[in-house]
Amino acid sequence: MKYLLSSIIAFLFLWNAPIQSQSVLSQEHRENAQKLIDTAMESNLAWERLTYMADTYGPRFPGTENLEQSIDWIVETMENDGFDRVWTQPVMVPNWKRNGESATLLSPRTKDLPMLGLGGSIGTAEGGITAEVIVVQNFEELEKVSDQVEGKIVLFNAEFTSYGRTVQYRTNGAIEAARHGAVASLIRSVTPYSMQTPHTGVMYYDEEVKKIPHAAITIEDAMLIQRLYDRGEPIEIRLKMDAETLPDAESRNIIAEIEGTDFPDEIIVLGGHIDSWDVGEGVMDDGGGRCSLGSGATYE
């Protein structure tokens, strides 16, 4: 059972600092949590299982066989660990497919732009969208140039300050760009560093605003396009995205119980999610980057 707890609690060290900032935790709670963390850190079991899952099943995107196979493995492993009860619960999940995609700078020179469509985005029409680019750094700048946006691709070149502040351009960028008449929107990847590596993530639409394709490009290319724009260069990009959203797919939640020895009627809830983006192995988020404690509060 010691190793079982280690396999679960080892992930908690990732949230140690954020958890301490929550006033709902008493000093006694923090001390007990630290004991669990210290015990977990004495074992490599959690790391071994995390890497096994990533190495064996790879990306675990909703609606894929990889995710379902990883769920089967987790259920079997928990049963072997001796949980008092392990079961699954059917759940419907979004079924978005990336398919083929590309972005190409056409003017003032030709350059292939590493890009990733954002989760939930619509695709482009066959042949893609070719349009002039207008660059803004925030929503306020977009408002100021509203009369220049019609028929263009908006690039949000928002410098990373914090995830919570900068992610708004990923989640809501397509909505705001479309309000002003843009035909597509791009964002500078929401990350503080890059090696020509774009970052994906979820985005949203407003049902009362026209849906337009939304994608991320690298920090380096966003900065390049900003420099060209500041010099007054005419900038044109061709964006192709074959993304599509299919009917929701059926997956499963995993629920497991260990009855306490001293306080069997009291409940501690640990949670996370197993799925991961289709372009990575899912070792940080989602294999070990998110946790829920107690009454549904989520700590990242």
C-alpha cells in the first residue's frame, strides 16, 4: 500500500506551491500533505508508471484508441494495486480532428511557418485562406484598428506575461478577430520560450459571432512578422486547415476507492485527467500536470 500511495501522491509535488497559496488549507493540512509528498519522493514508481504510459500509448487524444487502451491499462494496474474498488463511468467527450494543416508566409518572402491549429477550430475552405495580415499585441489594439481588419488575418503577437493572462488570446482570439471582420486569426504561442515549436491548446467560439479558423505560430515567427509589419511591409499568409469536429465520442471516467483505516467515513478526493494533446506524449499536462482536491477545486 505504501507504493500505491506513492504512485498517487508523487504527482502532488507539482502543485505544492499553488496549494500553499490556498487559505482553505490549515497548517496541519499542509504538514500532512508534505509528509505524503516526502514519502512519495522516496519512490520512483510514479515516474516509472508515467513514462510507461507515455512510451506505450503516446498521445491520448479524446476519441482515439490510444486513450481507451491507456484507460484499460490504468484500470488493470489499479486493480492489481489492491484498491478496494475500481470502476469506469461512460462519458461523452469532444471529437475534434486536426488532420492536415499548414501556414506559409507568401509576402514579402516565402517561408513555411510551423503552426498548430487550436483545439476546436474550424478548418479553412479547400485550398485554404490567403489574406493580408494585420498585427496587434492585445485586444485594445485590435479595437483601435477595427476599420482595417475586414478580410484580413489577425495575428495576436501577445508577449507572454503569465499563462493566466496571456491565454486569453488563444481562447478568445478568434471571437474578437471575427467581430471586426477577420477571415482567420493567429496567435503567438502561449509560452515564454520556443525553438520554432508552436503550442496548441483549446479555443472557443461565440455562437453569435462568425466562426473563423484559429491557429498558433511560433514566438520567433510572430516576432518576425511584427518586425515586417512595423516596417510597413505588405504581409500575406496562406493558411490551410482541414480540422473538423465530429459527433462526440464515448470514453470513460475511472473511479477508484481506498477506504481509510482511522476515518473510513471521511473523504479525500484526488483527480486528474488522462487524455493528452495529439501532438505530444502527454507527460506534463496531462499525465502529471493537473489535480483536483476536495470539493472540486482544481489546482494547476
